[in-house]
Amino acid sequence: MSEPLVIIGNGMAAARLVDELAKSALGRYAVAVIGDEPRLAYNRVLLSSVLAGEATSAEIELKSADWWRGRGVTLKYGCVATAFDPARREIDIAGHGSIKYSKLVLATGSTALRLNVPGADLPGVHTFRDSRDVDHLLALAAGKKRVVVVGGGLLGLEAAYGLSKAGASVTLIHLMDRLMERQLDAPAAALLKDVVERKGILVMLNANTASIHGTDKIESVELSDGRMIDADAVIFAAGIRPNTSLAKNAGLDVGRGIMVGDQLQTSQADIFALGECAEHRGTCYGLVEPAYEQARVLAAHLAGRKASYAGSVVATNLKVSGVSVFSAGDFMAADGQETILLNDAKRGIYKKLVIADGKLTGAVLVGDTRDALWYLELIRGNAAIAPMRGDIMFGKALALRNLPATDQRQQAA
């Protein structure tokens, strides 16, 4: 008889875990997935494309209903898990009774932060995190509203781009001195700012939100230096917080996220966590690729194979406001490390490679990311690059073509 395995959360991490389990442990588990969003799992990265009218909601679904059915998965979407009891191995679902489990996986994701400033509870203040938020933002754009987006990280830029393309007048404000400061160095961020502003989005840096003014609706946003920005709506996209309340209430160890070991197991037997809600070796990853790596390890472990997650080399490879952006590894370059730069502002292209001890340790690309995955392979593989040092900036094709035949075979391997 199949062992009941329940996944709380129906996002990208959960979908990838089910996919991996179907490959390695088909028939071993009777899988049920509980998700609070009233729809099938979708590619959250592409929400801004839906907002910008470049894709439909159906087009960003990860798997069809037939796919889930074909793998024997019980889907309970539009359902909220309110609590679980590790002793009874039972999950309470609002309005739907309870469900038993033998093994439980928490893939509860994260929640968009709302700044604690006066006026943050006014009508017209929204977040940008899931498909329900997109519906609100589409209505704003359709009304040609003046929108202030708070946050110049990935979420804020994507919200600003989608809203602007959909017809809103957008001002993006960011507390820091550059956009995407966790993923980009200063020159790359400056180039990104220039490209974003060419799309009609006003970007204000070193801008700290002090309050939101209005009575029964939003009228303006005040910055800490006294500047005022006229606005009809405000979108908070200034960070995320792991969803840990279910785990904490059930007695699991929780730090910033749900604490897990190298097999993604929590402090309670047969309960696991992965994705944005999980904290592994002190790190919560807010990116897709680490969640997918965790899913592969957890699926292998649940299938009875030896598998261990040692952490991820953080990499970003996305289109940000319509601009291709990639960063990976340690791209800031410490003392004694070598930096190779290509900065072509006219063409909107910036490339930075960081080399230490004859190996590629970090990379930043803006505008031209064709070789991003190759650079990532070199970083993760800790590969020696001395034979192609002179050509590495110009991409894989040229760098490998100019290598001796023996070195070409080694790189291909």
C-alpha cells in the first residue's frame, strides 16, 4: 500500500518535488498537495509577463491538470492548511476537515513584506507576489493610475515594468544607492537603471518611504527627506518573509525560516521543508534554482537513495524589466582577485568576470546573457580557466575553439 505523503504548498518548489518523485518513487507514495491559491501551480517568475500582457495566466501554468492526474496526485487547491499535529500526523484544512500523513513536506513559500509606515493600511496599497496580486494591478493599470512601487529589487522592477507596459504611470523608489544591490555591482546597476528609465519608469534611489498620505484613498507618498510623490496607488515590493507560522505552531525549530538539515528534514521526524520557507545552514534562498536543487535531493532521499544538499551557488538569470540580467557567485572581487570588464553603455551591455587562483568565482552580465549558463557551470565546477583566460570574456564558442584539442575535450566533459 502506498505511503501517504502530503505537501503543504502548491508553488514551484512543490511542483518540482512531485515531478522528481514521479521519476524516482512512483507508486511508493500516495501524494496529496494542499495549496491556498485557487489555481494550478504556475511559474511565479513570469507574473510580470502576465501583468505586461506578454503572457496569459494559463500559459504560465507549470503542469496541466491531466499531468497531475496522470501521476495519481490528489490536488487540493484553494484550500488553507490551518495547523498540523506531528504526534497525530494530521493536518487541519479550513472548511475541509483534516487529512492524515505519514510524511509531510512544507513548501509554504514566503509573503511580501509591507512597510510599517503611516498610511500603509489605506485602500490602494497592494503587494506583488502572486496571481491574485496581478489581478489588482491590472485593474490599476487599466485605469491609467499613478503608481508608486516601493522596492528596487527583482520584485519591484518586475512590478514597475509590468504596470508601465500595461498603461500605468510608474515611479519606482528604492532605499539603497543602486538597483538590485544583492545581485549587481554599481556599474551594472547603473546600466540597468538607465535602461529601465528609457522605458518610461521614473527611478528614485536613496529614497526612504516615510508615509502614505490620503483619507479614504491614496493621494501621495512622502519620503524621509520631505519629497512628495503624487500617487493613486502604492505597491510594496521591498522583500519577502518566509512563511513559518504553521511550522512554529507545531513546535518545529524555526529561525528566519524553517530550519532543515542536509536531507531537508526539519527538527521533527518525517517532516521536511524546501524552497523559500526553508533555512539551510543559516541561509534562506529566495530564488527558484536552489528550490529545484532541494527538490532533487529530497525526492532522492524519499526514494531511499543517499542524497545530501550542501547549499547552492546563488545565481540570478532572468529578464528584469525586459532586460536580460545574470549574476552568480562572488562577483564583488576581493583584494588579490582579478576582474575582467566589458562595459558598452551604448549597446546596453555590461560584463564582469571575477577570477581567483586561476578559477572563475563570479560573474555579472547585463544585456547579453547568452553565455550565462556556461559561466555558471565553470563557477560551480571550480574549473581551471588558465588555458582560455584570454578569450573567456568573449563567450564559450570562441574560448573553446581556441583551446588545444585535449583541453577542449576536458571542458566538454
